Amino acid sequence: MAAVIQTALELAFLELLKAVVGRNVSAAKFITKLDQLEKTLKSIEPIFYDSSRLNQVLDRPETEIKMFISYLEEGKMLILKCSRIKFWNVHQNSLHSNKLIQLNNELLRFFQVELHTDMMMIGVHDLTVKMNEVPSTLTSRGHPNHSGSCSVPLLPNGIVGFDSHLDELKDRLLKDDDQVLVVSAPGGYGKTTLAKMLCHEKNIKDIFGENILYVTVSIPSSFKLVVQKLFEHFGENHCDLETDDEARHQLEKLMPHMGSDKILLVLDDVWSESESIIQDLRFPMPGYKILVTSRFLFPRFHSTFELTLMNEEDARTLFCYLAFPNDGIPVNVPDDIVNKIVKLCRGLPLALTAAAASLSGQPLLKWRRTLKIMSDGHPILHSNSSIILSQKSRIDALDELPIVKECFLDMGLFPADERIAAMALVDMWVELYNLDDEGMYTSDNLIELSLRSLINLSSLRKEVGELDGYCDGLYVTKDVLLRELAIHLSSQEPVAERKRLFVEVHGNEFPTWWIEQIAQPINAQILSISTDETFVSNWYDLIAPKVEVLALNVHSEEYTLPQFIERMHLLKVLRITSYDLYPSQLHNLSVMGYLSNLKRIRFEHVSISSSIQPIFALQNLRKLSFVLCEIGNALISCTTKSPPMLLPNLTEIEIDRCYDIKELPSELCNLVQLKKLSLTDCHQLEFLPEELGSLSNLVKLGLRCCTKLQELPQSIGSLNKLIFLDISDCSNISTLPAGIGELCGLRVLKMSGCRRLQELPMSMSKLWQLEEVICDEEMLNWWMNHESKLYNLNIKVVEDDDRFESFMENIHEEAPSIGCMVHERHNSQSCGSDFSYDSLPSYCDVAPRCGSPASEYNGAQNVSNLRDVVLAEVDV
């Protein structure tokens, strides 16, 4: 085996030497570096003919030698890439020049060649620092063979925008009791730069002295290799570590003899596969700290510093420093163009750096063209291979989790930086990947993506139980770079052959392929069409017979559904979302009547006052959602005209934050298969139909924050299969029907915030299956009177702080609809002619209850009513 490895190493080395000698490059920067690299290789070549020296080189773990062979093979490819890069490509020249420097120095390190000054390819500004570091390090260590392999790398030039992050990170590192601190963020945020800055800080060096060790882990790696680097750092080049246990034992013996009781170990670029390395490097030593940078989250280590994007001022400073290297001041480029490009980079250091490098020294026309491309929805990633490659490896790591990878790619359907309800993803993934309706697997997949910093996951509900639904109140956001990466990876095949097709229409300019292939079918399974605010719904035809998921992203006031939808006979999921300031008016909904296979429809922030009767003829529809919609009388008018057996397979209706809905049509109570009915934050809803009890299969009934709802129907006791009832913040309900005690299957009852409720019916004692009640403190005594008969009951009291937090969450969620109501004050057509300002939720309806006036709460001083606050702002 040793002979095989030796032969493989020699072949890889000779192939690299051959590539360097036979190079054909045009950039002067490469010629200098390659000349030096050729000298290095020729000085190493005699080692292969000197058995004693070669044995020294090979006296190291087999895995390390194999990794270095791969590195040499990559080095050969690097030389070939350099030959194809033009001299005028400043960014690529700089990037690959640094890689050549790294290759040269790694060759010197691996083959243990003496580091003569004339062989070190470092800049003049690096040389003084390195020459000063070497003697002081050797003196302090007393190890003449010390190679400095774990020394802190030098800082790059032009670092801006990290001061506040650096101060916070220092504070966390020095004050946190946790031994491990993880700096987590997606690629390109500057984690490595921040870690290096920390290590170079004077007060950090004063505390840890020479015991600041910096190891780049990356992949592939192992605990033994990391320990090997640490031993090499201290001059132990021939430490033979056979197993991880032996490596740990030897390292544990070394640590106390490092000359100080303060040690800082930095592990840079740790991937999820290497999480165990962090754990294995922990020792019970006071003063020993481990700083980890990673694109992933590691929940087992409780202390995490999540790095955020740069603010606009720092982003502009960085961009100008790189784009205008003389003094950082824009020359011959208008400020407004600079500011717009900076804004489109969204504060991402990697995007700012790439954009600046591509524009530095370029004519104004190139700047204008770049701005146009980025403004049209194609960020710098669209044409920058270095950014793509830097991020793509994170997605390749998902190959072992194919469904999670598919879920990531599906996220390209949604606009960047927009908050996506996890339930919208459930609708899609249930049909595409056979995930469960309750969202358990969807939740797992989202958590996995979040741990890998591929999405941001947040919850607007402090406590969500199993029966709430695993994704209830869960929201997802994805930054522009990761969305573009998902689109890029999904767009490698010809348009007609893509599984996912993302279409953006600006004005009325359709993509060329659409116009030219108007009679040719596309094979997309997932189709997203985004139109801007100037789109006038003049559609070209599109033949897409295989589409199963269709997402229409709208930005205009009026929007007509394209006629070609009616031919999408395999369509299962339809999502129509408006991102305009006010709900977009939808037209031509009749095309949906032809979609016999359609199972899920989600309307979001749209106005559907026109007839939606065709929807109620869909025989296979299973879920119907209206979120932030203007419904008006559409539900009532269409149900009264529909046949008796409407929507025979519908199992779920979701109506959320639809402020103009006043009543639920009694005809909906004929939906015999309905299992879930959710009417939340519908502040105009006053009554439920008495026929509600006819929903014999209803399992879940959610009425949270319907602040004008006065009572529950008497027939509610007939819902024998109901296991979940939420009437939280239904502040106008004063009594509960006696029949509620007949809910023999009820397991969860949420009723906090029912501030006008006077008492509980005696029949509550018959709820023998009841397991959990969530209520206010005032209701606790009422329930304690029934507790002796309800053996499984667990009562949770909502604290005052939780009530106020819930109120603020409601304001955050309701902002778009409140905006619509404010607009209505000036335009009575927006929300309907019978709109009332009273539909705005009262602060007292959702504010905490503890016997004190609402005005006493922090952040709500002198506020008694949210309507007054909003309308006062309008008057101003």
C-alpha cells in the first residue's frame, strides 16, 4: 500500500510540474507567480530520488497524503484555468493569483523544504510581519522546528463594517460561560474575516498571548488531522497518531504544557459532518476557549453568534474601497448608480466584492448595463462563477438528503427577503413529495435547511402544540443570493426540459424563448411566473401540460389569470400572491373551473370580489386558503348558486386576516368531509352559522382573534370528532353554549383573552378527554372547580408578558391589512363600500389582562386603542 501511495504522489507531482513548465498564460501577475512555483517544484523534485528524505515526507497519516495528492491534482487544474483567464479580468486574476501563492506554500510545507526568503511568495506588506513573528515564536516555544502551521492568518486589506460585530463577539467570547462559541452565517458574510480580526485584537492577544491557534477545518477532515496540525505547530512533525482516541490522549497531555492557562483555539469553516471534531477538542480546562466559524448551526453548543449583513453605509464604504482603489471616491460614475448597485447587493460582502471587482476601472456604460441587469432581478450571482462555486458546495452537501435538497431548490419560487408561511410550503410539498398534511416532515426539512444557514426560520407563536400543526406560525425567509443560487442550479438544462421553470416578466416584455416557442410544450413540473407593477395581463400562450405546482407572483393592482391555465390538467397546487401595497384585484377566475386535478388553492393578499363559483365545482379540491384577502360577499354569492354537493373532497378551509368577511355562509356546513376550519384574525366576523354542528368530521376549529364574534352556535356540541378548539382573543364572547360539554373528543381548548367571558358552563365537567386548557389567570379558579372530574387536565396560564408579546405579534402580522384600511380612509373603493373603521382591532382586545389599564404597559403608554394610533398617523 505504501508503494502505491508513493507512486500516486510522484505521478501527481510530475503532472503538476509538467503543467507549470508548459504553461501558456498572458497575465503578468500569473507569470511571476508561476516562475516562483516552477522554482519550488524543481527544488522539491530531487526528494523523489533521495529515499531517506522521501521517507520523511511519507512519514505521516495515509489520509493526509491522499488528501495532498488530490490537492496536487487540483493544482494542475488551477494552472490550466490560469491559462484561460484574460489579463483584463481583474477579479479572476487576483483570485487565482492567491490560489497559486497558497499552492506554493503548501508544497513547501508538505515536502518540508527550508523556507528560504526567496522562495516565499508573499507581498512586501506580509514579509515584515512574518519575519517579526518567526523569531519571537521560536523563542517562546523553544522548538526550532516550529512551522507555524496553526498561526493566525494575516488580515486582508480594506476591512470595513465589522466594528460592531467585533465588539459584540469579543464581549461574548470573554464573558460567556460556554467553552464553545459558534459564529454562524451563510457563505460570503465575512465569518472568517471576523475571526481573524478577533485574533489580531490587542486585548485578545494580551489575554491569550502566543496560545491563539487557528485551524481551517473545511472538508474532508478528521479529528486526527486537526490534532496533527496542532502537533506540527509545536514542532512535533513525526507524531504517529493511529486512532482518534490516541490523538485525544496525546493532545490532552500537550495542552497543560503550552506555557499559559489561557488558550484560544479557532476552528474555521467547520461543516456539519465535522461537528464531532468540536466536541472531541473540548477539555475541562479553565481559560480554554474554542471559537468556531461555520455555515451551519450546531444546537448542541448553546452559544451562537449569528452574523448579520452589512448596513448600507458600511456596504457602500466597502464597495467604493474596492471599486475605486485610489481613494475610495467615485470617479466618473454618478452617486445614484453607485448607491443603487450597493443596495442591490443587499449588504452581502461577497456580492459587494464581486460587483466591485467586475466594475473597477470599467466605463460608465458597463456600470449602467450592470445596474440594469441587477435591477431586472439578476443579481451579481447571475454572471459571477466565483460566487456560484463558493456557495454550490453547500448544496452539494445535501446529496445525502435528496428531499431536503429538492425543498431548497423549490424555494426559488418565492421572492427574496419576503416572509413565506411554512403552511404554503406544506401545501406544495405534500403533493410533490408525499409529505404529511400536518407538516411534521416539512418542519423537519425546514429545520435542516435552517441549521445549514440556507434559510432563516422564525416563529410568531411562542407556544405551538402538536395539535396546532407543526408549521403553524412558522415563517421562512431566504436572502437574494441563496434564492438566485436555487434558480441557477435549477436552470442548467434547456428551458423546455427544466423541472423547475422560473419566469420573470418586466413590463410586458416576455422572455424570448416564450415568444419563439409559443407552439412548443415545456416539461416543467413546477412553474413560477413573476410580473411587475406595470404588467397589464396581455399574455402569450404557453403549453405546459406537466405542471403540478403553479406560483403566480403579482405586483400590479389588476391581474387577469392567463387563459392557458385551463389546459394544465395535471395541476395540483395553485398559489396566487400579491406583493403590491394593496390587494391585487383578480380577474378571469373562471379558468380554474377546468382544473379537475387541482387539490390546493392559496390566495394571498388579493381581492376576489368577482365570482369564485368555478372553484366550488372542483371535485378533487382538498384545501382552500384565503390569507390577507378582500373577500367581500364572494363566498356567500357563490355558495348560494352552487350545487348541493359542492367541493365533495374538501378537508380544510383557512381564512386568515381577511378583515371584510362578516359571516360564514351556512352552505359551507354541507362540506361533509371538512376536517379543519380556521378563521383567524377576522375582525369583522360576528356570527357563525347555527348549522356548524353539521360538520360531523370536523377535527380542528380555530377562531383565534375574531374580536367581534359574539357567541358560538348551540349546535357546536354535535361536533363529536372535534379535538382542538381555539377561541383565544375572541374578546366579545360573553357566554359559552351549554352544548360545548358534549364535545366528547375535545383534547385542547385555547381561550386566553376572552375578557368578557363571565363563567364556564357546568357541562365543562363532561369534557373527559380534555388534556390541555390555555387560559388567563382569572379563569384559573373556574377551571379548578372542574379539575377533580377531568383527570387528564393540564392548565396553562398565559402570563402578562406573553399577552403583550402576542399583541405585538398581531400588529406585526396585521400590518398589511391595517395599511389597506388606512388607504380606505382616502379611497372608499379599496376594501368595500361598507367598510368600517371599527374593523381595526382594538388594543384592549388583545392587550394583556392583569387588572391594570392598557396604558400602563411598556411600549403602549397613553394608548387605549390601536385604531386611534393608526388613524392619528394618517391624519398627520
